[in-house]
Amino acid sequence: MQNVYLKFYLTEKRQHNGSLLYEWLLDEARRSGATGGSAFRAISGFGRHGHLHDESFFELAGELPVQVEFVTDSTTADQLLDSLRAHQLNLFYVRYVVETGVL
């Protein structure tokens, strides 16, 4: 089956509407009809601004990268992205077609 893999990159303490953004994204995806999603915290990483975020630096607590990902149909992915645009979130994401199945 053809589906869409949609992944967002953010930092763990970033918030939106009074909630942690990764939690809000998971809820928003569920409301958009996604059948599942996951959030993963990285141990280290850097983004488009070039700042290294590493869990060994105490002063960077809460700044570790988080990946929030979904595998869903194209229509649901479009609905989710439209919703995020309406909220004017500045989020980097990747989207590509994947083959899914259950054995």
C-alpha cells in the first residue's frame, strides 16, 4: 500500500497553545484522521541555524531535538499540513511516499 511518511523536527520544550508542541502535533494529527504517530527525543543534533544541541550540556536542558513522525494516507497528510499552516507554525518537515504493509 502507498502511504506518506511525514516527519517534523523541533526542540523538546517548544510550545504551542499552552502545550508542548510535540504533544500538540500528535493530538492535531489524531484530529486530522492519522491512525498513528510517534515522538522521539534525540541525544544530540543540530538544525538549520547550526547550533549543536547535546544532552551533556546542562545549560541546553529542554533544547534537545525531537522528531514527530506519521505514516498516513496522502489526504490526511494534506489535511494536517493545512491545519499547521493555518496555525502559522514555523516547522521544518520532510514528506515522502512509502510502501507500507503488515506481514
